Amino acid sequence: MKFGIMNLFPAEGANDHKVLQDTLEEIQFADQLGFDSAWLAEHHFSRYGILGNPLLMGAAIASTTKRISIGTAVLVLPFHDPIRLAEDIATLDVLSNGRLKVGIGRGYQPLEFSGFNRIAEESRDVYSEVVQILQKAWTEEGWSFEGKHFNYKDMTVYPKPTSAGGPTLLHATVSPDSYRDRGLKGESIITSPNFTPLPLMQKNFDVYRNSLVEGGFDPADFEIPFMQQVWCGHSREDLERAATAALTYYRSLNKVIPGSEEAVESEAKYYDAVRRNIDLLTLDKALTHGGNFGSVNQVVDNLGKLRDVLGVNHYIGWFHIPSMDRKMAMDAMENFAAEVIPQLREKTPVSSLA
């Protein structure tokens, strides 16, 4: 099992420069502690997240760390020129010596679509075309593409990535139909199903693995990254502080997710359900269902279930939750690296711990 850290770059009430510098230091610390990966979110036009260019931050990480992989979670494809994106991804892949993992998504925040003058209803088609263009740019010379949104003729893009075919693309996946579609195509996924009951998550992950087999692929060849807020330590007071930070974050989502009139028609019910769940959220629910919070043994036990029941083999912990004290987050990272990771590196199932 591999382990990573997630970074949103929130800046509510904070200095932009300090947020960027502090996060870079936290990733360097994660590299020293032995974490396998660091993941960077792309957001625009609000203090919910101020990193608009994860690939540029990735270059800084590549130059100041030794071994940690650099992941995007996620690049929002409809906001990018596909040729420049292909070039930038390939460049970072080369500069990081192949340490890049590319999570991609369609986006969801109305303010971001408006700011880039993009139409949310077109995001699915744009996303599909950009994926095809990236794959051509990294593998072919003198290629052409004719689509609804992009057209190119006799193109050759440089540099080529370190790895043949380019970095693996991990598709942000939420709906059951998406798990099946990705599996049939042999596409890698990345997911963050907060508040989703374990039986439903198991059903979705089973659909994905069964679809991989149906499509002629071996599930053992695929990493399954799973992203979640996490805190582990020894203080009940700090545990409640972590849950409070999680609750504050989830309530802030109401400011950025689309309302009924803003959402793509096919996704309106999903976002309405998200809003209702947020409205019903309490501190106790945030503690028990909003992430993985508790003692070392509790966190290990929960991770064991994710591994043994869902087949998760790459756990991405979001330690520095917005509004959480930075030292408290870094202490939790250190506890996790010293006391949790060694227990989960083993391949044998994790038994329930007292």
C-alpha cells in the first residue's frame, strides 16, 4: 500500500505567499517522512484554493525533493489549451524523472467556468477531446485531430514524456456508471467519496474491478488512489479540533458547488444531495463519517478496511485541513508516518484493533 498527502491551498484569512511557501515545505517534510506522493488541487478565482497551476508548483517540488511522486488532483481539462497542457505535462514528467501522476477532471465550480468563459454543459465533450489530444501529442508525430471543440492538422509536440505513452491519466470518478465506463476502457481512476457508506463504496469499486476484467485488463496492474481527510494522534482535544476543521470545510463547500440552476442537468440531483448532507452535518457526524480521525489504532483499523474491503492500494491523506493549525497537521503527518504506515505496508489483511 502506498501513501500520499493532499493539498488544496486554501487561503481564507491567510497570506497567499505564505500558503504557497508553507505547502511546499509540508511536501518536502512528507518526502523526508517517507510518503510516496503529494497531490495538488487546481482552483481559480476564490480563496477556497489559490493554486491555479499545479504543474508549476510541481516543478518546484521536483527541484526540492528526492523521491516523492507529484500528482495533480485534479487538472481541470476544460480550462486548458490542450497543446500547451501536453507540453507542460511532458516537461514536468522529464524534469521530475518520471515522478508525475496526472489526475484529471471536468470541474464543477460555476465561478471558475464563468471566469474562463467556458460552458459547463460542454465540459464532458471538451474533456473527452482533450484526453484524446494529450494521448496523440505524447505518442505520435505528424498527427491530426478533428473534433467539435478542437481541430489540429499535421502536429508534432515536444518534448516527449519520460515514460512511453506519457504519464498515467487518473480520471476523477464519482457515479456508478463512471466506474463501469472507466473499467471497460482500462482507465485509471482517482476518487474521494466522503460520507459515502462503505457498502456503496464497495459496490462501486467492485463494479470498477469487474469491468476491468470484462474489458480484458488485470486489476492487479492498476493503482486505486483514495483521498480522505485524516488525523491521528493521542489527544481527545486535538481530535475534536480536527473534526471541527473538517466540519468548517464541508460547510464552506456550499459557497462553491453549483446550485440547482447552475448545475449541469445530469448532475443537479447529485449537488442537491450534497447540499442537503452538508446542511445536516454535525460535529459528531464529521468525526465519524467526514474522514479518518482517531487514535493510531483506529486509523490503522479504518485503513485496513479500505484496503481489504475496497482494494484501495494508494491512500491519499488530507492532513492540513483548511482552518486547522499547521503544527497540529504536521504532527499528525509525523505520527502517521511513524506509527500507521509501517503497519499498512504489509500485504496481509489488517485485523480489527482494540
